[in-house]
Amino acid sequence: MIPVPHPIPEPNGFNDKCRQAGTDWLTANPNCKRPRDFWSPFRHALADGFSNRCGYGAMWIASGTVDHFVSCDEDKSLAYEWSNYRYVDGWVNSSKSKKPSADILDPFDVGNGWFEILLPSMQLVLTDAIPPAFREKAEKTLAQLPIRDDERILRTRREWYRMYEDGELTLEGLRKKAPLIAAAVEKQAV
């Protein structure tokens, strides 16, 4: 995980086409199991705010999803709030489903240097830079989401690293697409 600038500016039309439309829909359907999706048309604006990187995996993704940081199961009233959205790889979002937000570190709360990638294993680990107030939540996040050492994310990290090693990607390019891997390369060079 890496810092994500926030707040991400709310896109034009969001209030009418998502927040208000969604609130009206929830009022008409108070016992719904899942709120109607009015947020997907704004996914690209969210992606731009995250530099097209997954909020948890911290790597460029071609087509992420809108994650409700506080899930709809936890609080439907936040289903249509821009400030509750995070840009996340779909399979990571699915793994987060129904986990209490109190147990997950919000990408908007992450500071510089809180996480690092170990080479050559590509494992994501915590650093001593995490303030004590966030450490337990960061540990729970690594334990509950498949971002530490799940083979799906390791394969992606290995591929970004391979592209850099083979000269297909400069260090600056790697920094844009997979900043934690670039930081690991820089640390290894010291």
C-alpha cells in the first residue's frame, strides 16, 4: 500500500446521477439486499484519483472496481458517497467483501514508507515507519487481504520486476506502475 492523495475531487454529475439517484432508490427499496449500482459510471474518475493503481496492491491495473471502503453490508447509507469509494482490483475487492472496515487500513490513511516489497520474494511487509496507532490495523489488513503473498499478486509483481530487469521498463516507468517494487530496486542498489 502507498499513500493516495485525497480527497479525490468529486466528478461532475456525481451528486445527481449517483448520490441523489441512489438515495432515492434506497428510500424506495429499504429492504434491498444490495444497493443498485449508480457508481460504476464514475469508476474512471476514481481510477484517475488513484493513478490507475489498486488502493491495496499499489500497482497499475487495467480495469479496477469501485470498492466501498465501508461495505454496503456494514452501512448502506454510505453506498452512494464519493468519499467512501476506493479504486481496487476486482479480485482484491471480492476478498474484502463483508470484512469490517474497522479491521482494514484505509488506503487514504497510508503514509510514505509504511510498506515495502522484499526482493526477491516479492512479499509485502510492514515497516517500522507505521505509527503505533495504525500498526494493528495494518497487520490485520495483511492477514485478511491477499496482498502480502498471494500467488496472484506475486505473479504481477514478478512481471513488473521482470520488465524492469529486461529493460522493457525504466526505473521511472516502474515507479509509476509499481512504486513499491521501484523502491525495493532502489533500496537493493544502495
